[in-house]
Amino acid sequence: MIEVKNITKKYGSFTALDNVSFEIKEGEIMGLLGPNGAGKSTTMNIITGYIEPTSGEILINGINMLKKPKKAKREIGYMPEGVPLYYDLTPKEFVTYMAGIKKVDKKVLKEKVEKILSETGLADVKNKLIKNLSRGYKQRVSMAGALVGEPKILILDEPTVGLDPKQIAEIRSLIKKLGKDHTVILSSHILSEVSQICDKVIIINKGKLIAIDTPDNLEDKVANDNSVYVTVEDVDNKIEQMKEKIEDIKEIKLIKENDDGTKKYLISANGKTDLRKSIFAEFAKENITIFEMKKPDATLEDAFMQLIGEGGDK
Ligand code: ADP
Ligand code: MG
């Protein structure tokens, strides 16, 4: 079990993580989801003991990462962002080297290395130089490096970034397979990706934890949502009153003020009402000109908007 308790990370005056807490149970595949800069890598670097938080605590199977880093790290295999840098080694050499670092017993070393190479689908390329392998295979080499100490917990930072669809499918099924006997945390900025692999998803944005739930529950929230984005010119400042005029409106939130004087709002509905017709009719009556009206897509950004119900960067 991984317990992350009130983690804050500051870089100078910039808060990269703001009082983040969550738990991951043994055997779970947890997705850490968020756009670029959300704080995913920072979270993973802290959980793995690679960097220290400004405040907060991490317990890895009850072992305090800050107090007993060596012991806690033994439980974890970490695949950092990007592909491995050991370009002039072969996968077999790289995994053997990692096994040395992880202090794998010399008597079983050869056998363990072969086992991991075969588990990660590297048997056919194990004697080629890493620099000559495709990106997908490089990613597998990195994964093999994380697996070598037989850790119970695997932490994979954006394992599918830069891969083609076929490679993504292969890495996904590998992660699923590994998930059967490991606790896995993987990060991604793609919603559909984590929903396909993970039992649970943590959504973070701008260093804050926004949601933690199963992919099904999160997708339901997006799919059943009847919010609409409207961009309007509202010279008489009447939009706030529209909540009273259209009874199905639950909330009107300002998302963005544009340079041309128009404003973008997210309007959410009570229940399952499609608001578009009444917005169109009633706004016209009040001299609010609609420049654009759009239902949210089931994209990560829109999911964020709906989950947090406040302005992002759009
Ligand atoms: P993600 O992995 O979700 O893309 P990161 O955890 O890498 O996000 O970064 C979170 C935020 O912290 C970003 O705004 C990033 O610029 C900032 N950041 C990360 N590392 C450092 C650092 N060493 N010094 C200063 N700022 C950093
Ligand atoms: Mg990152």
C-alpha cells in the first residue's frame, strides 16, 4: 500500500504540488492523469524518493520514504519520463547492469535477467544496441530496468508517450499483465488511456488533486453532463440573471474573457436537460449575442472543467 499524506512541493515560490493526499491499495493499477505541468512527474519523483517534498509524508508498505529511503526504495521499480540513456548497451547488458545496482543475487542473476527480457518482450532484440531499437522497444528496455529488482510496486511515468498505436497497445497489454502481480502507478495526459488500463484514476491539475475515482464513474460524469460552453457578447451584463430566467440552469461560470470583449462561460444544467434551445431563445431576447455554443467533448480538458467546475486555461 502507498500512502501519500499532505504532500506539498515548492520550487522557490512556485507550488508544484499543493497538499496532495491519496492512497493506493495493493494490487491496484492507478492512473495519474493531468495535463502537462500538472505535477505528475513531481508526484512520482516524490513517491519514489527521487526528490523530497517540501512537506508531507510518504509511506510505502508502512515504510517512511523520508526516514528510511533505502528500505522504502527497495519496494519500488521506477521508470522515469523518457527513454533510457544507455544507448551503447544492449538490453541484456542494461538489465544486467540494473540487476547489479539492485543487488540481485549473483547466483540467480543470469536467469532473472533472461526472465525479465522475455516478460517484457525483448528476447528477440536482447543483443542489439539500445540506440538502434525502435521507440517502443526502448520503452520496454526502460520497463525491464524498473522490473529487475522484483519490486512489488511499479511506477511508470508516461509509459506510452511517443509511441505509435501498435506499440501503445503492446505496452498497455504488458502493463495489464504486470498489474496482475504488482501495484502499478502510471501517469498519462490522455484520459482514454488511463481509463483503459487503470482500476482507479487520480486527476491532478496545477498541483492540486481534483478527483480520485474509478474510470467508469469519471466517464459517467463527463458523458451525462449537460453543460454547454457559450461565448457571448453581453453589453448589458445580463448573463448572471439568466439563471433565474431559465430554470434548468444550475450554474453559470466565467471561463475566459477574450481580447475582443466576448466572454466564455460554462453553463451547467439541472438533471439531463439539453439547455441549448432555451439558451439560444432566451439570450437573444435579452440582447446577449451568442458567438459560439458548444457541448463539451469527452476530452481531458473538458472533463477537468466539469469536474472542477471552474476556469482553466481555455
Ligand atoms: P507533469 O509531469 O505533470 O507534466 P511536472 O511534475 O513535471 O508536471 O511539473 C509540474 C510543475 O512544476 C511544472 O510547472 C514545472 O514547470 C514545475 N517544475 C518541475 N520541476 C521543476 C524544477 N526542478 N524547478 C522548477 N520548477 C519545476
Ligand atoms: Mg511529466
